[in-house]
Amino acid sequence: MLDTLTPTVRGLILDMDGVLWRDDSPIGDLQAIFDRIRERELKVALATNNATKTVDEYLEKLHSFGVLLESWQIVTSSDALAQILVDKFFPSHPDHDIDKKDRRAIFVLGENGVISALREKGFTPIIDPEEETRPLAVVSSFDRKLTYAKLRRATLHVRAGVPLFATNADRSFPTPDGLIPGAGAILAALEAATDVRATVVGKPSPVMMELAARRMELGNAEILVVGDRLETDIAGGQAMQARTGLVLSGVTKKDQAIEWRPKPDLIAEDLSSLIK
């Protein structure tokens, strides 16, 4: 399929959930797929809206499927969001007042991926809804331990004027049992409760994928962005003027893909079919 594209594709930016796996179940023989990518001498990076895991955790998950990558090849919405918060609040002195909790506090609806990314940038993530410290920002992400108390505290902060950010707005999350509520479902509740629209960092914003392109040292026109969601992966790839490949192994159905405008450059059943 790749051979039908002109000019020649030199690099791939792959989504993960719905492309490489569903929850903890791989989609196809991932070791064979990545071997084929190497045989074709394609550079590869992974860019995901999923903010639940750290880069190291993703590397471990890939290794469990027989795939060995390096940390620079993984770009997450957590990392991108943490950097954006540094740029917003501490553009000149990112380590300034790092020891003052009230100057670095971020209230988080989220899991280890976003919490770790914020800590690495010197922020103090707050996940306890009983903590009343006024944060610099509220961050909304996928949170499987979400409680009403967390939503309540986040709502009170935002209504008091604290800015609202989100790692992504994916409404659902693919699992072997079917689609479950995603980060976007949590964000929708928070936006409804606050009457505030969040600044969303993840796809379709091209921020993460442009970072991946720089790491691969490729121009956007040399890259094929591969994903399973039209409104995030494909829209984000088109926004950065890369070629796009939609796989039907995740969220999107074929009839939806055919109706999407502008159309993806490639449509395939799965990643294995796309790279043949």
C-alpha cells in the first residue's frame, strides 16, 4: 500500500491504542510488523493521546510484544502538556520557585503518565480532592480512579478562575470488550460543569506529531501519519500537511472513513495490511 504514495514515504508516525493494541491485546504480530518497517528502511515514531503511561512504561509494553524502540521514539500528550505549562507559567526560569508547592501546584484528573510528566518538569501534581491549595492550572486526562470529589474540586478551581488544560479529548477508549469512556468523556463533564472550554494539547493539534517529525529529522511531506481516529489522528496529520493512513482496527468504521473530507491517503484493515 505504501508503494502507491508519491513522493516516497520515509517515516511513519503511529498512534498506539487501536493501531498497535486494544488495551493489553496486540493487533497482529507486532514484532513482525516492526521487522517489516525496518526492512523497508522507514523511520518510526509513536505519538499517542493516551496520557496514562510514562515513556518507560510504553517501552516496557512494546518490549513485551517483542518490539524494541528508544525513548526518543515515544511522544505522549502528557509530555507535550507539561512542556506547554512550563512555557506558559515559567518561560524564562523553568526552575524558579520549584520548592514552593503553592507556586508549582497543578490539580490533576489523571493517572501516572501525566503525573510523572508534570513532576519531571518541576510541578507539584495534586490529586487529593481535599487539598485546597489554589493551583496554577487544572489538568483533565483519562482517570480510571475518577471520583465525584475530584470533579467537584476541579470544578471549583476552574470556576474560581484557574485555567483548564486537557491532554486530549478522545471521547472513547478501545478495549477488547468494546469502547469505554475516554478522557474526552471526563473532560465533557468538567466543561459542562464549569462553562469553560479547555486548552486541549493532544491530537488533532499537530504539536506532538511535529515534535516526532523533528526527532526523526524528516520533513512533514515525507511522513505518513497512521491512526484509527478520523477526528484526531487523521485531522492532526492533515493539519501538519503530512500524508495520512487510517486503519480500521480501532474506532473508525469503513463507511465513516469514506465520508471523511479530505479523505485519508490510505485506508487499510490494520497496520500489517498498510505496510505490505
